[in-house]
Amino acid sequence: MKSRVYCSILVLAMLVSPGGCRRSSGNRQDEGFLQIKGSDTIVNAGQMVSEEFMKVNPYIFVGVTGGGSGVGIASLINGTCDIAISSREMKAKEYELARKHGVEPNEITVAYDGVAVVVNMNNPVEHLTLDQLRRIFTGEVKNWKELGGKDMSIVTLSREVSSGTHMYFKEEVIRQGKKDSVAEFSSETLLLTSSQAIVEEVANNESAIGYLGMGYVSDRTKTVKLGKKEGDYFPADISHVLNKKYPLSRPLYFYINGRPQGIIKQFIDFTLSPRGQQQFAETGFVPLEAGFVQKNK
């Protein structure tokens, strides 16, 4: 590990030092620096892909940081990152702002995810409909006994507002996919800074319920099956995400400026290759079935 860090630092120094020992390579495309920023949900997968990429491209340094999907998209718009990683689609107003800054966002699907709903291991509730989930997180249902659980108040946990998972959950559960809805989370919902923080709180609080990406599902919590209607429940697993029977299935995205070129294209091609897709599988997400999906807006 120490040697890997040392090599990465050395490569970065070679790239950025104006008078250092950087080799002159003309238009060489396998040398440079990539800055990737965004979704905390998939930042670990992004880091693993980057580590594998740098093993076969030692003259390209890739820096990956989180902060939330919104932060990553804002960084792409203001030109402070090369690739934004996002667990939600860009909004129309973000596209508009990007184009005002001379940025033409290009959306690339890199994997799939199921937003899992987790409760404490001692909670007897095994499944919920999306409408029951909506009523829980808007505060209409306040006690687990209303859902067949114990007589105890419900504690709702959410990611913070910059999170793409927060936005996705609000749009698909709280607002039921209705574009004109202004429904919000209950004012009593606790906003936590990371998916791991949600795991910790749920594991230690019998009353708690939270949501997170599949990559953060833990054996310390219980994952609830979800359904669009009663009696039609599915778990958050690979098969039910791929066939979209799990109701909170979603794509995960890279956003870049324009068509992929140079080392950005090299990185994207690697991400979509079997070796790159394996990193998503190893971090608990669902690899693409084949090829890559690209959409220009």
C-alpha cells in the first residue's frame, strides 16, 4: 500500500511540476491527470476502478473524491473536475446552467443500483409498499405498530440534500414520481452525512429506518423487501434490479463534457470493460449486462 501511494504521488509530481522530471511525449494520450468527483454512494467503486486503471496506465493519475452527486455535477459545470459521478440524473436546470458555461453534459451509464431500505435486526417488519414507505418518511405513520411492528416511535434517517440518493428517494418515494409534487421529508427526519452513518444508526437504534445504495448493505442491519402493491414484494438484489422488478432500481452515471476523448475516453472504456465492471460487482453494485449506454441531451 505504501509503495502504491508513493508511486501515485511521484506520478502526480511528474505531471504537475513545470521544471521537474516529466518526460516530453508530444501528443501522447496515456499520460495526464483525471479529477473525478461526486456521488458518495459510488465513490468506493470509483476508487477501485481508478486503482485498477492506474495499474495498467501508470502515467495517468486519477483522483476520486465524494461530496455528493450535486457537488460532482456542479464541479463539472464549473470546470473543476473531468468526470462527475452521480447516482441520479442531471436536472433540466443543471443542463441549462452547464450550457451557459460552455459545457455540454454527456451522460454515460456505468452500472446499476437498488436503493435498499434498512431497519434494525430486531425489527419484525419484513416488507413495505412504496406508499407505506412514503407515509413513514413524510411523518403520516409515526409508530411501527401501524405496520405490524412493535409499539415504538419510528425514527426516519435520510442522506443530506446534496446526495443523489436523497434526491432519487424524494422523487420516487416522497413525491411518487409526480413532477408537480412539492411533498417533502418529515421535518423530524434526521439527515446524515454518509450511507455508513445510516448503517451505524440503524444497527444501534431499534426504531430507526433508513435507505442507502446496495453497495452499503450490511449484515448488521435488515434489508426490507419492497413492492409497488401489497403481496408483490422483491428484495434489493442483482436479479431483481436487472429485471427492474425491485421498485427502487436505478442507473449510476458518469457525466463528462462532450464526447469522450484522450485519457477520459481511456478511463471510460476501462470502466465499461469486464475488469472495470468487476469493481462495481465487488463493491455490491450491479454491472451492466453488455456494452455501455450513452445519452446526449
